Amino acid sequence: MSDNEPIHIPIDGTLDLHAFRPSDIKSLVPDYLEECREAGIYNVRIVHGKGIGNLRRTVHAVLQKLDYVLSYRLAGEDGGSWGATLVTLRRDP
């Protein structure tokens, strides 16, 4: 597979960012969330890992700019703790 070929990921409400380059996150997250909305999925879990927090901060900065994101928060202990973010999306009227 070349770097230019699209990667198909399942739209199931969980996006694990470990397999992606950090430079792809700013476009990947909004695209994935739009696909979730189209599929009727309004509660999404984004797994960014714990690390030093750079990826988490990037994800949160992207989420802040999206008008269809109602809220987001770090997951609880059973959902990945501070290694994942739970997102609630706005339903279209």
C-alpha cells in the first residue's frame, strides 16, 4: 500500500489514532466525526493514548473548532482514562 492510498477504517464510534501520523489528525478527526453523524452515531470515543499529551491537545483543539461537537471529556477509568476522549455530537434537525 502506498502513502497516497486511502485507508478504510470502520465507522463504529471508536477512532484509534495510534495507527495514524500526527500530521493526519487535523483532517482525520473531523472526517471521521462527519461519517459517524451520517451513520447515526452521536457518541464517539477517540483513543489518542496517554504519552506526554501532545496528541490529546491536538484532538481537543480540533474538537473545539467543530460546531457539531456538543461536548467532549476525558474517558473514565473503564474507557481509557486520560488516554481517550469521549465526544458527543449534535444531531441534525
